[in-house]
Amino acid sequence: MTTALITGSTAGIGAAFARRLAADGHDLVLVARDIGRLREQATELHDRHGIEAEVLTADLSEDKGIETVAERLGDRKNPVDLLINNAGFGNKGRYLDVPMADELRMLKVHCEAVLRLTTAAAEAMRERGRGGVVNVASTAAFLPRGTYGASKAWVVQFTQGAAQDLAGNGVRLMALCPGFVRTEFHERAGMGTDNIPNWMWLDADKVAEAALADLARGRTVSIPDARYKTLMGVAKLVPRDVLGGFSSRTGRKYGPQ
């Protein structure tokens, strides 16, 4: 029986990964900041699927939190076979309207934590000759739109590069790039969602299912829906200056900065 570690496991895409992996018989290490929600989630998954669910409280915007999770990933006696780097958030407001401390906190979680946790996991996985890492990015990575999109673009580029460097070592890395998913993401950021068209919404459980299928296929980037695959394909054909103006207007209307 293999073990998966999921950051940001108690809500949204992270919770969907936890449900799917537990149903498939994987033991779990659940990582989030709220110990109460973690214990509740662990108990539910254990009782429903008979798997072991370890809980780990950590704030990935702080060095101590990153170090705690990295240490668990590096435990050779209790190896982690699959890492889901899912923790993340968005800031409400345009560039220069968002406090610098909040921007740096986002980069800490989206970039530094992803780098350090991927490295801790991949080193142990390479020694064993097997393992996988899913770094949750966003379709915002492909659009010139503020700090959020820039941080997710970094996740995609880093993951693709690391995947190439580890090719042949039995370690698979993939960046997951969903569009709008019905989670707590927007609510936590104080963003309204009433103006987002229904057709743009994805289901978290289907996103997790598609992501795991793409990881098994050996893909390094997963866009888990035909609608968003089409949108991102069209975006590649649009001149960057035109795309930048469009993404700026739609970003202010729909998404994080």
C-alpha cells in the first residue's frame, strides 16, 4: 500500500485528491493549518475506506511549516510515494493595491514551498526509483496577469524542467492547471463569484480524477477539461499585448490578482 502526502488537504482540490486516493486504497498524510479539520477529515477517510490517515499541521507561508513537511517527505522509514503540492491562495486587488507582505506570502507558498517540498520528495523518490509529484498550478499560468498568474507560471516551468532532469529515474512530475473550480478559494480571498459563467466551473473530484489519469500517462502538464484545453490553445495564437489587455480586464472581473 502506497502513501500520498497532500498539502491543503481539507478543502477544494486537495480534499478531492484525498477522497480519490483513499478510495483507491492509498494511505495518506494530510497537511493543513487547521488541526480540527484535519482530524475530522482523517477520521472520515479512515472509517470510510479503511486506510491510515496521518495528520500534519503546517503553515507553508512560514519556514517552520515548510521544514516540518519537508522532514516528513524525507523520512526513509515511512516513505511518501506521491506528493500533491496543492496549498495556495489568491489576493483580492490589483497590482500595487495588494500589500507587499501579502504578495511575498503568496510567493512563499506557491513557489518556495513547492520548490523545497518537491525537492525533499524527489530526492527520496529517486533513491527508491519510483514516485510522483503533482504541483497544482492554474490556467492563469498561461496568461499575463499579475502575481498569481506569475507564481503559477513558475510552478509550470519548474515542474517541466525538473521532470526532464529526473527522466529515467522513475520519478514522475506533473503540473496540474485547472480553470475555475468550485472550492473555498474565492470565498477565502473575498472574491465574488456570481459573475462567473456556469460553463467555466469545474468539479474538484473530476479535476483530481483527470489529474491522476494524466500522471499515469506520463504527462508533465495537465489541463483537466476540454473547454480549458481549447481556451488555452486559442490563447497561444493571440498576440501577447492583446492577450495581456484581455487577461487584465477578465482578471479584475473574475479572478485573483
